[in-house]
Amino acid sequence: MTLAYWCVLAAALLPLACAIYAKKAAGFDFARDNGDPRAFLAKTQGAAARADAAQKNGFEAFAPFAAAVIIAHATGNASQTVVNIWAVLFVVFRVLFTLCYIAGEARLRSMMWAAGFICVLALFVAAA
């Protein structure tokens, strides 16, 4: 399995980490609150609410990234090194995006989102 494919797995797990953080930060009780965790998270505020929003954005960003990595591999037009570099950068920017989101750093968060999006575009261009 290539490094880029491992990055797809990392990107798939990142929203889960956000959800765990959001629930812990808000005092989620699995025995009491697990019947309707979305309702619980909808009532959160501060860092917990921002972590929940980062989780949702992570799921939104995942599909285009995964598609870009798969397409870059499938076409064979991009070198494996190029695909790996863009995939690793995407994951790095998504982690930074998440940290900025939780910290409430809106401008920096937006810059990290844009950098991650550029990585997805670069993967598609490399595949062309």
C-alpha cells in the first residue's frame, strides 16, 4: 500500500478524532447521552462545538481527497512521489485546520483549508 493510500486512511480517521474530542470537551456520557449523540453535540458551545464543526468539515473534505488519490494512482500519469507528497501535505493541512478550528483561529483555519484544497486540485492536475 502506498503512502498516499495511508493518508486516505488518516484523513478518514481525522473526523473521528474530532468527534471524540468534541464529546470529551463537552462532558459526553456514553451511558446517558449515546442514544442521541447528534442532539448532544448540537447543544455544545466553544471548543466542543468547533471540534464538531471540524468533524463535519472533515467528512466533507474526505471524498474529494480520496477520489483524487485514487484517480492519481489509476491514471498512472503522476509519479508516486508526487502523489505521496500532495497526499501527505493534505493530511498535514487538515490536522492544522482542525487545530486552528478548535482554537478559534478563523483566519488561519481558512488558510489551512485552502492549502488542503490546493493539494486536492494538485492531485487531479498530476493525474491529467
